[in-house]
Amino acid sequence: MTGPDVRGGSAAGGAHVDVAGAAGTGSAWIAAMPAVFVLIWSTGFVVARYGMPHAGPMWFLAWRYVLSIAAFLVWIALVRAPWPRGRAQWLHLAATGLLMHALYLGGIWGAVRSGIGAGTSALVVGLQPVLTALWVSAVQGREHRVAPRQWCGLALGLAGLALVVWRKLGAGEVTAFNLSLCVMALLAITTGTLYQKRYVQPCDVRTANTVQLMAALVVTAPLAWLEEVPFHWHPELIGAMAWSVLGLTLGGSSLLFLLIQRGAATRVTSLLYLVPPCTAVMAWALFDEPLGALVLAGLALTATGVWLVVHIPGRAARAANGASEV
């Protein structure tokens, strides 16, 4: 059995995703990657809605990592995917796994379980694109400077996100503990994105993800044993776990890995602005949650903001193609 050779590339080494089939099909898939990623990532609320009542957050995540590792190992064996080379590369991947899986997901799930509202947590984590842009502008130098139109897009995206989650901001109880978990998740995903972009070299996304998940499991499993929340293999939990493994981890996390390696960090993280609006549309379609004018206005504003960030006009696009991106 053969499979696609899917690799992430660093800024220095270039990036490519070789997909079996014609070059045109590969190009179409690369162009569709951001939209597919946003749609998959937006389903995380379905997993939380169905899974969290039947398991503690750390137990759920630990099982998610175990099953995802098993699925990746089967996939790797079938296609004989190459493992990362060198101790340094393994350590870099382990570091990103701790940040982008263990601390980010653990922080969000722990905060929601501790009573913080979904709207508040979404707004806190929604600051990631702004933090990323601030870091890139302050540290990476003039060649990686965020353009004024991109700053405008980031501001519009954040404003749109606020409109989308506005009606949910009063839900839940904000405490120092659950707010600190949200802030930890924000800092972890931001640092992990920048770290991966800077240090992770070209490697197969399947084996890279496996290394990341193994590192996350080492941290999450001991925390799971400390939880007092019972774990019940309820049908809703099984369905949520199946999608969490097959959709969110094998699909969404792999796409995020590839997007970070292929594109500038500011443009990639701006896509996360689109997740809460897409989540609101899914909640309306699946659970009949209200989708009012304010949410629709926020969706339009967010989409406009993201377009301003990711679209590089004319001369700037040609310059970006010949320069390193962060």
C-alpha cells in the first residue's frame, strides 16, 4: 500500500507537500488546506460538548493521544514513512508537542471544565494572531515586518471575534485559576507556533506528529491519574473520541503542522480567527443555537480581517516568494 508523501519544510529549506496524483491536484489540495483546516478545527466544540460530560479533561486527552499515536503508527508502517533524523530534531518536535498539545489543549479543556465560559476562553485564545504579529515585528527584523494592512486585518479579525462570542461572555464563572489556564494555553500555542517555524526542519508530518503526541502523553498521563472525575465509555464519548483522533489529530493537527511550515506565522495564526465564527454556524446547524445579526456581522468582519492578513498584493507577493517568512 502506498500513501502520500506529506512533508513540512522550514523557511530556509523550502516547503513542499507531494501528494500522489497530478500536479494540478496537488496544487488544488495545497490551496484548499487553510479552508479544510478551519472547518476541521471548528469541530472541536462538538468533541467537547459530547465528550466532557463523561470524562475529565486530562483523561480524555490522554486517551486521545494514545489512540492517535496508535493510528499514526499503523499509517507510518503501511507507507513506510521516514522518521525525523537526529536527536536535535526529535527534541524540537517534543518541545512543540508539549506546547501545542499538552499545554494548549490541556489548558483550554481544563479551563472550560473549571467553569470558564466558551466565549471568554475563545476571546482569550483569540489574541494569538496579535501576539504572533507583535513578536514577529519586534524580534524578527525589518524583513519580516508585519505590513500596515495586516495590522488592520488583525484588528478587524479580533473585533469580529468579539462580536461572535459577545453573547456568551457572561456565561460561566471566571476565576483566577481558569483564566490562568486560558492564558497558559494562549502563550503555549503562540510559542509553539513560532518555535516550530524557527526550529523544526523538513520532515514527514505523520512521524513528526507521532513524536509530538508522545511528548504530550508523557506530561498528560500523570495529570490524568490525579483527576477525580470518573471516565465512562458512553456512546457520546466514543463518538467524540473517534472524531477527536481521526478528524482533529490526524487531520487538523497535521494540517496545522504543514501550514506553519509552509506559510508566515502571522498569516497562519490569523486563520484561527475564523474558528469561532465557523463554530457558531455549526452550533446553529447541529444544535439549533441562535445565529443572530451580531454573529453574522462578526463573521463578515472576521473574514475580511483574515483576508487582509493572508492576501499579499502584487509586488509584495513576489518579494515574499523570494524571502524567508516567519
